[in-house]
Amino acid sequence: MAVLRSQAAWRPANDNRRRQLHRFGWRRALRLGEVGLDVRDAVVMVTGSNRGLGRAFVDAFLQAGAAKVYATMRRPDPALFGDPRVQAVPLDVTDDGSVARLAAEAGDTQILVNNAAALTKLAALGAPDIEGARMEMEANYFGVLRMCRAFAPILAANGGGAIVNILSIGALANVPSSGSYCASKAACWSLTQAVRAELRGQGTLVMAVFAGAIATEMARAGNTTPRCPPDVMAANIVEALRRDETNVFPDTSSAATGELYKKDPWALEAQLGRNR
Ligand SMILES: NC(=O)c1ccc[n+]([C@@H]2O[C@H](COP(=O)([O-])OP(=O)(O)OC[C@H]3O[C@@H](n4cnc5c(N)ncnc54)[C@H](OP(=O)(O)O)[C@@H]3O)[C@@H](O)[C@H]2O)c1
């Protein structure tokens, strides 16, 4: 089943889609789900949804009218969400077997949100060893790669749908106090571009989200940067999904940083590089 807008609202949401429609025609675009993606009645999967932004995503998709949300977590707690549309399912993104079992169980997924991530808050060279960096790369890069590989055929079979990769401003320029985390997010940004290109033909929207600081455990205590509430962040990203946006700066702080990046990426590197 394709994830399409209602008939009255079948329109390409951005110029790129419009160009695709002009080139390939409406019939093919409709078949591939290239004409606007609606989260209403969609089947959504959110990784790392037991807390933080992931948990807020589950609520945001329910509010937007999703038919079902697979709320994945390392230790599933079915009591976490009091809505029968939520299915709490186990997933460790660093484990091939865990990802394969989930893919076998969730063949109706139409929107995949790669949200789960690890952060050591260690500098690349200042860390005592490279184990933290390896763990971040395993979750934040290989974890997303595993999920994209497992779910790309499922999304194709279900009409195209979407993959939403939660990155960070740190993917665009490194914050040295969390140097290895930013490197893993930069790797994931490059992966996002690769996946976007590889899945273009099957009509899957592949979104990169360059989030600023969020008020979750990951960015807690002592941090003086303004932090966006997770429910606001999640709602903004769901809205961007409705508009078929591909590169999203979902909060006030990331929007400002994004403007600087677009104007002068080296200036952003210099600015964030002072944060050691
Ligand atoms: N917080 C920020 O300021 C900020 C800024 C920019 C981008 N982001 C990004 O936003 C996303 C959500 O972050 P958050 O702030 O909500 O972080 P969080 O509160 O620390 O939550 C991280 C989530 O990821 C899960 N997770 C970690 N490793 C996993 C694994 N191997 N397999 C499955 N799940 C795993 C955690 O599960 P457990 O409970 O089992 O550990 C938890 O549910 C992440 O991609 C993060 O990089 C966050």
C-alpha cells in the first residue's frame, strides 16, 4: 500500500518532485509514491523510542493519525504508551540478528525513523581509548546502515514511503568536545546521501535531520546551549515529512546554524571548533 496523500491533495510538494513528475509522468510517480507522503494511516517504525526524542516521535506520529507505530527499544516496555496503535518491539541496532528479526516481523512498515544513537561526550584524541568511538560508529553509522539495508525492500514493497535519519548539526561541522560522535554523525550524513541516491528509483523519500540541542538525557545538565523540547522537535520533523523536505533544520538554533553552513561551511567549522 503506497503512502499517498488523499486524492484531492495529490501534488508534488517540492521542485524536485515536480521535476520528477514532469520527467516520469504522474502514473509512474503515483506507483512509486513520488507525489507527497502523508503520515495519516501510515505504519511507522521509530528506533530508540523508550525515551528522549524517540518517545516524542511515537506521540507525534500518533497525533498525526498514524495507523500503527512500531516503538522499538532495547528492553521493550509495553506499558510505556497507552495507545493500542503502538507495538513495543525489541531492537538493538548494533545486532544483525535483532535487525533481521524485526524486519521479518514488521513487513508493513512505510516510514522508518532512524533515531537511536549513542553519545560518549568524549574528544577524539582526549578519550582514553577508541572503544567509545567504535561504539558510536557501531550505533550511529552501522546501525543506520543495517536498518536501511533491512527495510529498503520493505519500503519498496509498500509503495516507497520514507526513511528519516536523525543526524545533528555536528554532522556538518565537528564539535571537538564530542569529536567521535560528530564523526559518526558525519558518516551517517554521507550514508544518507548514498541511500537517497540508491532509493530514488523506488520513490523512497530519504530525509536528513540536522537537529540542534534537544532537552533529553543526551544533552542534559550543565549544558548552557538552548535546548528544544523533544515534543516540539518531533512535531516539526513530522510536519517536514508532510512537506516532503529532504534536508531539515528542525529547530530555531539549527535553522540559524544551517543558514551559516549554507553561506560559509568553513565559518561554521571555526565556530563549532571553539567548543573543546
Ligand atoms: N539530545 C540532543 O541534544 C541531540 C542533538 C542533535 C541530535 N540528536 C540526535 O537525536 C536522536 C535522539 O537523541 P536523544 O536526545 O533522544 O537521546 P537519548 O535520550 O540519549 O536517547 C537515545 C535513544 O537511543 C537508544 N539507543 C542507543 N543505543 C542503541 C542501540 N544500540 N540499539 C537501540 N537503541 C539504542 C537509547 O536506548 P537505551 O535507553 O536502551 O539506551 C535511547 O532510546 C539521536 O540520533 C541523537 O544523536 C540529539
